[in-house]
Amino acid sequence: MLYNHYKLKIHFAHRTFSWRNEAKGNAAVHVVIIGFANYDSNNKIIYEYENIKGEPHEIKSKNINAYLVDAKDVFIQNRSSPICNVPKLNRGSDAIDDGNLLLNQDEKDFLLSKHPDAAVFIKPFLMGREFLNNIPRYCIWLKNADLSEVKKMDLIYQRIQKVKAFRENSKRPQTIKAAKFPSLFAEERHPDSDYLAIPKVSSESREYIPIAYCSKDIICGDKLFNLPNATLYHFGIITSKMHMSWMKNICGRMKSDYSYSNTIVYNNYPWPLSPIDKQVKAIETAAQKVLEVRAEFPNSSLADLYDPLTTPPKLANVHQDLDKAVDLAYRPQPFTSEANRMVFLFEL
């Protein structure tokens, strides 16, 4: 509204930096500074912080848009489907169960000690934290289950009763409605195929959001997004520096961490327009190499592999090769900076 009604133009902007005052025990705050007016200027400057706790450098700009990038004035809107011909990215399933359908390792072991036949009803379950840190977690998954068998298992049946009571006491109409089916996740969005998992929240310190393939037998919770039937090409694009640049500039934040979104980030992302077979193959080959190098560190979690202090040099190198392959699918000229990438993506 400010842009349209008052015809505002941004004259200078400090992109995100960390600010602290001199009071004791104060919280670190991430801020931007924006100078604007209802008239234009030919002397626009963006102050870019390579390190949010460091000093900025100046970037002379032709136009500073609402994302504080030297690009045309584009406003990213929520979209229910992607702007490009790619698979739909879905939110994971939400139990809304007060924890009664979810199990840690000890709870799973105890339940199976009492009801060994319940193993068929227990599946691995992942939220963002478990996905990134290889933490075992499970859920009671009763979709298409023989409920006459379930009723014979007291521990599971008691948990279902608690789910029903919890949902009935909710003030949310959808949750109350879900109380009619307490044996099931309230919001079930699980794919029928293997899928690519993307954590909803990821540390700002990571150069890449860690994403990985998961079996359809692993239930994806609502702190993950799932991309069914994802190819190596899809994996390669999403885990590239090109997509990371888009994500960092478009996404919301949880504190200062990245908060990925299907409706804002993924659905608005401009994929390569018409990549030739050679370019697609190069991306697939480089993406496969990333997976192969990861597999050389079976005892390391994704959090370990993508911690900037512990990333194996070999993994960093194959990611750089993947970045080059993805860049070439967009244009032959190299991208010199994140800002340079964003200018190009906004044009698309």
C-alpha cells in the first residue's frame, strides 16, 4: 500500500545486521534500516553485511525494492501452486494429539515389550530436529489398520482415548472435528512415494539448507516439507546456491534462522526456463555426487555435515560443482554475488 498510494522509493537501506545496546543481559536484535521518500533519487545505496556482526560495504543501486535488492519492484505473494512445472511441495502431517500418538525410543521399547504385535503400527517419525540430528522418534500410525486388533492393545487404546479427549477440549473447530477420528493424525499429508524432505526451520549459519531423501515408510511431521517423486534434478536445484539465495531473501525468519515456506519460497521460485538435456544431466550427476559424499560419513548427521565448522572439505567441493552446474542452466555468465543472483531471479 505504501508503494502504490504514496509512490515511495527507497533511497538507502542497511540489510540485516546484528544490533546490541549497552544494557546488561539484553537480547541480540536483527534489524534493517530503510531510508525512503515520496520522490526518487539517482544516488541509491545498499549497505550489505557479509557478516551480520561486522561492518557493511556499499553497493550503488539503480533501484532498491522491498526485499532490499537492486532489482525491479516485485512483491512476492502467497501461491497455492508453483509458478513452474515442478512437483507440489507439501507440509508434513500434524498429529494434534497432545503427544499421545508420538513415541520416543524408550516409549516405543516399553510399548513393544507389552504388545509385541504392535510393531506393525509403529513407524519412524521425523520433525525438523530429528531429521537434522538423527534423533530416533516414532509414531503410532493407524491409517488403514485393523482397529479390532488395536483395541486388544491396552496401551495404544488408552492413548487413543487421550487424543479424543484432548481434541474435544480444543477451541479450534477443525481440531474438534478431528476428535471423531482419534486414531488418526488430525492433518494427514503423507505421500505415497519416497520423498525429499526440507526442514521448515534451519540455522542461518548454514551455507545450504540440509535436505535429503526419505522413504515413504518414514512419516513426515509438520516441521518438514515433503516433495514426492523428486528427481536428482529437483534435489540439485533446491540444494544449490541459486535456490539458497532466493530462500534467504524471500523467506520469513524464526529468530534469525531461516523459515522455509512452500507458498512463499518454493511456489514462487523461478526454475531454469528451458534447460537442455546436457544441463539437466550435469545437475543430476553433481547432485548424485553430493549424496555419495554424504554417504561416506554414515555416523554424521545432516547438522554435523552442514555445520560451517565441521563440513568436510570434500562435501564443500562437490556442492561447489553442483552450484556451477545449476548456474549454467540459468545462463553462461557466472554470478558474482548473491545480490547478482537476486537481480537475475527477480527478472525471471
